[in-house]
Amino acid sequence: MKVTLLIALSQNWAYYSIQMIAPSIPEFEVQRLANLERYSVLDTPSEVAFERVVNLVARLFEVPIAMVSFVDRDRQWFKACIGIDLRENTRALSFCGHTILTNDVMVVPDALKDQRFKDNPVVLQLGVRFYAGASLRTSEGHNIGTLCMYDFKPRPDLTKSQRETINDLAAMVMDDLEARLTAARAIQAERSLAEVNLELAARLEELRTLNDAQKRFVADASHELRTPLMLIQGNIDLILKYPDLDLPERETALVEAKAETERLSRLVSDLLHLARNGSFQIDTYTSLDFAQVVRSSIEESRSLAHDHSLTLNITASGRVLGHADRLKQLVVLLIDNACKYTPAPGRVEVSASNVGDQLELRVRDSGVGIADSELERVFERFYRAKSARGNDTNGTGLGLPIARAIATAHGGRIWIESEIGKGSCVIVRLPRASAGFEVTGN
């Protein structure tokens, strides 16, 4: 009956507000509530450790009601209690709301004689007469709750020894809360450290991979640059060593030196492109007409076709978000690559179409083809398919790696379908963009 009445009183606090003195708000209430929140104790199930404390208080002080309570913003919430089946009460009705205003044990020997509580419905309707409580004080000095007791009859003030006892028990409650908080922080710190270690390990592996790739790049570049330089030097040494060399032989040496010089120039140019595109950054993305980009690229590629038949089939009707010059470079690279590895007279067919929400570019040739086992390797720097190694193509082995870097920078992908002796088809798919859209930055 008393429990039910207390709940009703809590729900109808406004009816009694005129006649009683509600607890005031502490000066540092915001910080106090933040401290309370830090312990993550509100609205958690009752626990044996706290139940033992309130049972001990009830036995030591011979009181019918004892509780561990926490004073929230608008309520008093009970973590553990004995003698009353209740989990919370309105803060304005609480005795503990007054207790947290002081660091001393608060004792109310007879609530009917105390101006703060004589009109409190808990006193008038429930018959509570005696109260004693000690604040639960955090390490930062904020009182977040109480360890308290009630009786239905007046009692004398607590002795010094009794005050020390309830203070010690309140300190034990806080020691338990602090230990839990420390343990939680330790677990979180351990998890954070584990996450940091994982991130560091991943970063270290990434740096190792980048370092290995850089070493391979330097080694491969040195090898590729050394070959034409040796041929150039060999032909020049031949001319210098034999000044009376026959004119046809001299011309042959000079032609070979010139050809290797041109190859070296292409190689250096490709290396510079690849160095930039390896970490491709585009400052401005513009919405471009995909079909128009392909058409203009074809016109620039006519001189590469030589004795090849170059045809174009465009059905694409969409826009791509990207960099016009880089996309043209991509198309030209693929056409140039197709022509290099297609013996004359051969066919190179370029098509552009829509595939779902993507735009597709296909560059098909009737060349030597690539084995299935090499379809992915041809995108590695300096790698040339076995079927192409015996051909005098002047290829550097960098065209497809550059093409992949450009496609990837535009959010697309690139792959090859091929059959030995019948030719290859390089396929690029890029995401379609809205017309008129432009973004500056990455």
C-alpha cells in the first residue's frame, strides 16, 4: 500500500509543491550529471555487491528501509534497496536531493519537526519520520547519489561512530564503482591499443608493399632504360672506332641509334606518365559527353593506324564525370596498343555503348592475342605478353598500366578478353554521371 501511494505521490508532485521545500540544484549540476553518466549505472539491474551493502546497513542500524540511490536530473533512482519495492522516485520529493548538497552525513531525526520535510507527502502520507544518508562522492568531488536509510519512527541523531560507519560504507560503494570504471577504461584502452596495433600493422604492410613496388619499379626502369642506351652507345662507338666505315653500314648504325633514341624518348615519357598516374590525382571533375570524348580521340589516333583498318561504332548516350585530357589519353593508349600488336593489314574496332548505369568502351583488334594466364599480368609495369615479345613493336610495356591507372582514377575498371591468334578486346567501364555536374577537388 505504501509503495503504491509513493508512486502516486511521485506522479502527482505538482499537487504538493506549494507546501513543501524541494531540494535546490547544486552549483555544478552539469558536471555532476556528467560524472554520474560516466559510471553507466543508471537503469541497470540490481547487483549482489550493492544488495549486500543495503542489507548490512539495515542490520547495523536496525532500520526497515535502506538503499543505494543515484540522483539524476529529475529523479532519484535506486540501484539497490531493502524494505520497499521501488526503483525510482521524483527528485523533488527526495530526501537524498538535499543530502547531495553537503559532504557530511545528513540526519533527520524527526521529519515532522524539520521545515524542509514536515509537509512532504512522503512524511505525511507514508509516515516516514527518520532519515540518514551519506553522499556518494566521486574522485572529482561531485556527489552523485547516497547510501541512505529510513524509519517510520523518530530516532536520535547518529553517534560519531555511526556516522563514520555509514560514511565508510558509502566510500565502499564508490570504491566499487571506481573499480568498475577503471576496469572498463582498461578494457577500452586495451581494445584501442589493439585497434591501433592493427592499423599500424596494416600501414606497415602497406608501406612495405609500396617500398617493394618502388624497388621493382626502379629496377625495371633501370633495366629498360639501359637496353636502348647500350644500343645507342654501341652504334656510336662503332662509327667512332671505324671512321672509314662504309656509308651503308654507317647509315644502318645511325638509323638504329635514331630508332633506339625514339624508343628511349617514348619510354621516358611513359615513365613520367606512370609516375604521375600511379597516385593519380584529378583536381577538377567535369561532366563530359562520353561519345564525343571517344570521337575526338579517334581523330587524334588516325595517324597511329598506319596500314590498319580503324572503325568506330558509337551507340553510347550518356555523360562521364572526369578529366577530358586523361580520358582521351586512355582511348589513344588503347588504340595505339592495339595497332602495335596487330600485324598489317589488320583491323582495330572501337565501340562505345551503354551497359546499365555504366558507359563502356571496347577496343578490339585482330592481332596476335594474349594467353589466358597473362591477361592480368599485362597490366604490370614493363610486362609484355609472350606472343608479343618476338614482334618488333617498339612497345615499352607501360601502356596498359597507364590505362588502368586512368580508368581507376575515374572510378572505373579495365580488363581484357583475348584468344591467341585471333586478337584481343580491351574493355573499360566507367560510371555514368549527370549532365552539367562539375566538382573541384578530390
